[in-house]
Amino acid sequence: MSAPATRAHLPRSRRRRPMRTLAKHAAAIVASAFALFPLLYVLSAALNPTGTLTGSNELFKSVGLDSFTRLVTSDQYPFLTWFKNSLIIGLTTAALSVFLGALAAYAFSRMRFVGRRPGLLGLVLVQMFPQLLAVVAIFILLTEIGEIFPAIGLNTHAGLISVYLGAALGVNTYLMYGFFNTVPKELDEAAMIDGAGHARVFFTIILRLVTPILAVVALLSFIATFNDFVIASVVLIDADQQTLAVGLYRMVSNPNYADWSAFAAGAVLAAIPVVALFLFLQRYIVGGLTAGAVK
């Protein structure tokens, strides 16, 4: 048997492999520190009982829950109401976005009708224009609608949800359309031979196979609506109707009376629903189409 090769006799690619691994680990550590530092800074500011950012450069120099207590028990700022409003609007928008987007994507993917290709092209072209261009139009439109149907007019959650649905329907439909096309049409044909219609095929077969994209769309819709500030600040006027993003901005809008520790505490609490939803949907996001078909 030949003696084991020494390091000098190893190929150059194998000798460089440990250095490449070390460089990758070093880059990962630097990137992680760069991403985690803002989070640690916000958490340190939230635990600062003084109510200011003075001394926050020293992380966790003083720790206390006074900021969270002031935030929850404040009579001036209804934080719990803002939090509840954001949850209701975010979850409702996410659920309706998934349902309506899936219906539209199934129609574009499985059915052939007049205007199908122009419709798909229109969905893409609409997404080219930023939402800020429609702020004035949205305000005027909701004002006029509110005079006829006050329940979905200005300063209502239903009106804000309608705006979010209209803005997200195009991109969500296009995302789902590409995923629906990967589902073999033979499954639909086999079910229709047995007497199933489009509705039964959609609810009993297709939705189970496209669970990953449904989870992704739900998560993106919830994050976008839960963190939105511009549209929510235009549509919602009363303090008890506003969302968390708008309410937190009000807390620091006046620099002379800004409670930055309470603001940071609110930001920390606002991240909890997003993280919780991501952890809940993680198994669906990482699940593949094949696994869904086997099940």
C-alpha cells in the first residue's frame, strides 16, 4: 500500500479548500453582525428606562421594562388599539389576497378565454407604476365612495383593505400563475373524467399542491400591509382607527415630546406577529410541489 499523501503532494485545489471555507465563515460572521446590530440597538433602546436615546450607544447599559409599561398603559397613545387594528387589517388582507389571487391565477392558468394574454400583460404593466402615484386618486375615490357607502369609505378599515387588495392582486396573481403552470394538467383532466368541475378541482386538488406559493403570498401580503405607513396615514384619520405604523410615527412626530424608548418598545412588539407568522408558515414555504402531490 502507498503511504498517505502529505500536504505538499495534495492538489492545489484541495490545499486551498480550508482557506476558502475560512473565508466563507468570516464573511458569514461579518454579514450576520451587520444584520443583527440594528436589531440589538433597537432592543437596547426599548429596554432603556430613561425614555431617550442618550447613552444607547452602550448596548444594554441600563435594562428595564418601563418603556413597555408606559406604552401599554398610556392614555395619550392607544397602542393596544393600534396593534389590534394592524392585526385585523393584515390578516384579513393576507387571507383575501391569497384567495382572490388563487382564483385569478387558476383562471389564467387553466382556462382559455378572450383577453387572457392582454390581461396577463396588463397585470405586469400595472406593477410598473409605484403606489405613491395613486395616493391622491385613492383619497378622492374613497371620499366619494364614502358618501354613498360609508362602510368602505375614507377612515374605515374596509376601505383600506380594499385599497390593499387592489394594489396586491396583480403581483400576487402573476406569482401564483407561474406556480400553477407547474402543476400537471393531467391531474385536472383525470378529475374531470370522474365528473369533477372546475370548482372541485380547484378546492380539492390544486390548492393542496400549490400550498408553498400560497404561504409565500400570505406572508408577503401580511408584512406589506402590517408595516405600511403611507397609504394607511392617508386613508385612516381618527386615532382609534389608525394602524401601528401610523400610531408609532405619531409618538415621535414632535421631537420635543418624543418617547424614543416607548417607540423602540413598540417596534419590538410589532415584530412579534411577523416572526410568529413566518415560523408558522415555514414548513409550507420549504415544502415542495412533489411532497404536496405525494401527500
